[in-house]
Amino acid sequence: MIIGLIGFGKVSKNLINLIQSEDIAFITSFEGRSQKTIDSIKDADIQVLTTFEEVALNSDILISASSPKNALKVARDYGKLTKGIYLDLNNISPKTTFEISKHVEKFVDGAIIGKIDSTHPILYVCGKYCDELLFLDKYIDTRKISDNIGDVAILKLLRSTYTKTLSALLIEASELAEDYDLKDEFFEILSLTEGDEFKDKSLSRINNTLNSSKRKSEELEEIIDYFENNDLTMVKAALKKLNQ
Amino acid sequence: MIIGLIGFGKVSKNLINLIQSEDIAFITSFEGRSQKTIDSIKDADIQVLTTFEEVALNSDILISASSPKNALKVARDYGKLTKGIYLDLNNISPKTTFEISKHVEKFVDGAIIGKIDSTHPILYVCGKYCDELLFLDKYIDTRKISDNIGDVAILKLLRSTYTKTLSALLIEASELAEDYDLKDEFFEILSLTEGDEFKDKSLSRINNTLNSSKRKSEELEEIIDYFENNDLTMVKAALKKLNQ
């Protein structure tokens, strides 16, 4: 079996490390790649073809792991060509998955949750061809969500809805505690019920959010846009909080 | 040393169990108590005086653990009489603590966090006389917050601000996940980062909140009332969410 890789960042490199089998070969191309990426590919010691077109034509599974903004173009250019399964691992929106599915027949919407280089990353997949990827469970914990394209992307949005709104709540509550000079005590008392890691995790969430509040706001706007027919009282408040 | 108990529920019973020392005797009274409470007191095998006035007059530490709505009356009637420390363990608001401090000189504002009958409850105390209670650390983890009356009550409000707003967020996010038929997957994917207990804990929070949404709304209103000069974007959204 041949797995083709489009995009050669952390995800691709770690998949090569995780999926080690005599029956599986990885291929990719230097086409249009930076010197840094070419060096990475050389380090990985996998087969290199001249063009991504050849990669697509020779793959049983073609994996797109480049960037969300390239995802649709990659799908149109190469997903269309492949006879194999096309697995998109970019962090794309449900709308983009629906767009891709118009162009690519054997499309599987996937996401790796948990750090790809951690001990236990999980590969979530959906789409009517996703069963054909479940054998990957031998190498990486692989879980099917459903036969419906978009479900993995929606799941990521739901996750993001929770974590980003939680961050806004943590910002508000910790500001409040600080105003009463009880911030340390606030985190301590909550650790009793929320777990020992609560303080560090919460402070890291607060800092991450405040340090990239513009991007977080944009992501909340996308969430609100996508789920516009649902009640989003808390999410909208989180957006308001981040925009203050 | 003599510790007087006004109110004889779970808190008092468990304090007697936790604080076992030859140097400490507990006293209380049957005055105005129900037969059930009288039976409880008999079971505990502590000294019983005829009136709470006598209990107050004979205590080195007088503990009020009856109910939030009686707290102020108990303080006025008996806290005023005692020469000892007056420790209020009712779940009272900061405003009530300020009111009590007008009537009782040696007043300590306290709270037991974590279940009193669990392995590790913590007694938080504040007020300028609270140092005199720190010896209790031998029997129950006892932590001083500050010399300021009200700080323990404010800390409880801050904790409640967080947990109640979080519950509103969990309700919204899980409704959203359910609408997309991804509720189980939503809890699963978040457990990867939030911990194995995330699902059970969240579902229990959602159920508790929905089953007593009127009371939770009232508590959120009290929070909003107390912290009215602070930004409460998230808390106000939580109130709106619970009132839907």
C-alpha cells in the first residue's frame, strides 16, 4: 500500500513515524517546496516523485496536511486525480469539507486530536469511505465518527466553541477575583473540585487567549456564523468579552 | 477548651468527628430543637446545656452552623453574648458577614469547602481574630484567607460565579452538539484534554442546573447584584441562558 503526502509538516512527519510497516510505503514530492521542507523530506527517507500529480496518481491513500487555506486548492488539483482515498487532515471548516466533497469522490474528513507528537494522538475520521482507513488503528488510535462528511469538522467547531467560551469565562472570573485581591485563593479553591491542574491550565488558557485575542475573536465569529440557527447566548457573550 | 455548637446538622456532626482531643469539649443545647435533632445530639454524646444563651456564655469558640437565613439572628442573639471567637459556617453572602460584624466583636467568617464528610474538607477562615482558629489545622485542613471579614464569603461567590457560568456554557454546548447528533463524540473529544471525568462531571452539572434552574438563576442574580461594578458579560449571559 502506498500513502501519498501533500504537505510535509509536523503531521506528515509524525504519521511516518507512527505508521511503520513493511506493507506501507510513503511517497511525496519536492515540487514547489522550500529548501527547509526538502531537507525534512530527505531526513524522513521516503520515496520522492517529480510532481504531486504523480504522487496523487500513485497513492492508495492521499493525505492532504498542508494548511487550511490551501486545502480546497489541493483537493481540486490533486484529490480529483487520485483513485485512492483522499484524507484531508487540515483544520478546515465544515463548509470547506462540503466544498471539497463536490470535487473529490473518495473523500474522508479527518482530524488528529491531541498533540500529534504526544503518546496518544487520536485520528477521527468521517465520510462514507472512512471504513477503509480503520486499519490505521494498528498504528494510531483511529475512530470513526459517522458516514457524513463534515461531522469531524463540526466536532472540531463544537470543541472550539467550548474551549474558547471557557477561556472568556476564565478571563472574566479571574479579573473579578483579582479586583478583590483573591486571585490565588480563587484558583486554589477551584482546584479542590476541578483538579490539581486547574490553575496552570486556566492561566495558560487566559494567556493564550489574551495574546491572540484577535484570532480567537475571528474563530468565534466563524463559529457563530456556522451555528447561526442555534442558541449561542454564551458564545456571543464570549465574543463580546474578547472584543472589549 | 470548649466549642459551642448552634445548629446540629452535617457540619456540626462531622466537626465533632474530626476534632477529637482530650483538651476539647463540645457543648450544645436542645432548646427549640426537633426530636430528630435531639436524637442526633444524644447520639453524638456531647454535653447539653439548657439554653443557647448558656452555650454562648460558656464557649471559647462558638460555631454557628444552622442555615443562611438564620445566620444574622443567631449572631445577634448569641454571637453578641459570647466572650469567645464567633465562627460562622453558614453559606452567607458578603453583605451578611458585614452585618454580623456590626454585632459581634470576635467574628470569624468561615467556610468548609469540599464535602465535610469527605476525606479532605478544607476550612477557610478570615477576619482579624481568625489566627486564633489556626490550631484547628491539627484536625481539619485550616487555611487563613485574610484579616478582612467578607473575604471568605466573596471567595465562595467567586467560586459560584465560575461554576454556575460554566454550567450554562455546558448546557449550550451540549445542546448544540445534540442538534448535530454529536453529543457523545463532543464529550469524548473534550475528555482528551479536560480529563477522563469530564463527561460524567459535565452531565451531572447540566442536570443539577436544569433541575434547579430557578434557584441557580436567583444565585446568579445575587452574584450580579454583589459584583455590580465589575464586568459581568459572561455571568449575565449565563443568567439569560438559564432563564430561557
